[in-house]
Amino acid sequence: MSSSWHATVLTLFPEMFPGPLGISLLGKALEKNLWHLEARALREHGLGKHRTVDDSPAGGGPGMVMRADVAAAAIDAVARNARPLIYLSPRGKRLDQARVRELAAGPGAILLCGRFEGLDQRAIEARQMEEISLGDFVLAGGEIPAMALIEACVRLIPGVLGDHASTDEESFAAGLLEYPHYTRPQSFEGLPIPDVLTGGNHSEIAKFRQAQAEALTRRLRPDLWALYEKGPKTL
């Protein structure tokens, strides 16, 4: 995994960045140059006096569509450096932790944030863009999904979180949801910390956490459980 992980975001609203990416541990890592971020304004490549970036949809219909020539010009102005070109879209393949690990292990990503009714299909095809979705819902634009994808990747860069083990036992790391966590007070509104967690027997603690992770996954995400049953059985 490279410490020079570099995200370039192509957006109509570059002022939205770094936003939450600039605070807490990710922000400190950004200041230390453990990763890099640039937000570029799509409107710089807009047409005419008003820097137009959109037009009415061919065939009619509501809203506007981002122009292929504008998007392509913005993309072509960025040095790729072997980075994948990603279009955040609700029709894309759903982002999962496996893809996050792949992206985090590479040199970075170029992310185009759509707006309006979407991006002209010809730009997607001509620039061979990878379409990624956060889930089956629609937002006003791709900026928040871009931030989520970047955060998911950056937190895996060595030195960003500090405790490398913390990313090894979290949700999806082994195909399971993460086990429940507890801390002081010992009793909260009549609910105690499970005795096994305070007994000092690390083998029993590991077994308890494994069982809890399996039970949660089976109950909350049967789709993940079905996949897990075919694979490894340890955290």
C-alpha cells in the first residue's frame, strides 16, 4: 500500500472538499502527506461565457444532463498515473470492502461526481469509467459518495489510524459484521459487560467475539452469512 495515495475529485463544487476528510485522523494524515487530495472544478471546462456544463436530455424528459465533451475535457486534463477513473453513480456496482482494499493498495483514484440527471453515456464509454454505487438510493450529486469512498480507502493506509490491528477485526474484514464493543461503566442501566470480556482469558474472549460476529451477521445480513458459510470461519 502506497503512502502517496492520491485522490483527484472532479466536481461542480470543489469547495465541498476536503470537508470531513480534512478533520480527525484523516485530516492529520493529509497534513502529514500520508495521502493527497485535489478537487478540480468541472466548470473550468464549461462552454461559453457562462461555462455551461449541461444540456437538455436527447429524446426529451425532465432535468438536464452533464455534457460528454465537458466531462471528457476535465478527465483528460488530469494525469492518470495508473489510477482508476471512477464515476459515482447509483446504477454502478455496489462498493464493498474488497474493492476498497484494492483501491487503497493502488496509487489512488480519479473520481467524477455527477449532478443533474446524470452524465452523457458516451463519456462513460469513451473514457472507460468504472461506475460505483454506495447503495440503492439516489443523492443530489456524487460528492458525498466520493468522500465516503476516499475515507474508506485512506483509513487503510499505514499510519493513518495508528493501530493496524483495528482494521483487521472490523466489519467485513473476514466476511462478517464486527462483534459488539463494550467499555466502562461496568453496568449501564442494569446491563452489564459480558463476564467473559472481563475475565482475562484471551482464548475465551476470541471465541465469544467470533460467536457474536457470526450471530449478528446471520441475523442482520443473511446475504453476507450465505457467502461466509462458503469461506473461512475465523476472524
